[in-house]
Amino acid sequence: MNQILIFTKTPVSLDQAEIKRVANHALETFAVDNAYMEIIFVDQDEIRELNEKHRKISKATDVLSFPQKEVPVAAVRMLGSIVISEEIVLEKEERPKLFLSRR
């Protein structure tokens, strides 16, 4: 069984249950089982700071991913973290329609 934790450092209007459902579907599609991952929502300032720190790009972006290094003896496979700026995702949503729905 996969575990997906959602952390919100900023108010989020996206449907968190739907986000978990989509993430689980992606993991199942690739036959990933017994895994753990985090989805973290931050504001534009924080994602810009993370982008600057880890990619040396001083610009806000919609999504950053931080894969976890493999731990060969772990009972649960730690996949890592996905950091999302909802503000930017929703700006992009106005262009083509995305799968994420608002509450």
C-alpha cells in the first residue's frame, strides 16, 4: 500500500483527495507498491527560493521534485517530495484545462 502525505504551507483550494487519487493512480500505473511520497504546497516566494537553492534559477515555477535516494533495506520505498505552487498551477490552468479540480 502506498502512502501519500500532503502538507500545506499556504492555503490550498485544490481538492486534496483528488490529488492523492491521481498520485496513487500514477504509482499503480507504474506498478509501484509500498512506497511513500510527500506533496507539499508552498507559495511563489518559497518555490522561487527552492528553485534558486537547488537549481540556481531565481524564478518561481509551478512544480519541483526532490527524489529520495534509494535505501536498499527499507521496508517502505521512499520516493521523495513534490513541491507545488498552487498559485502558478492555477495560472497555468487557465490556459489548457488540467485534471485538478477545486473544492
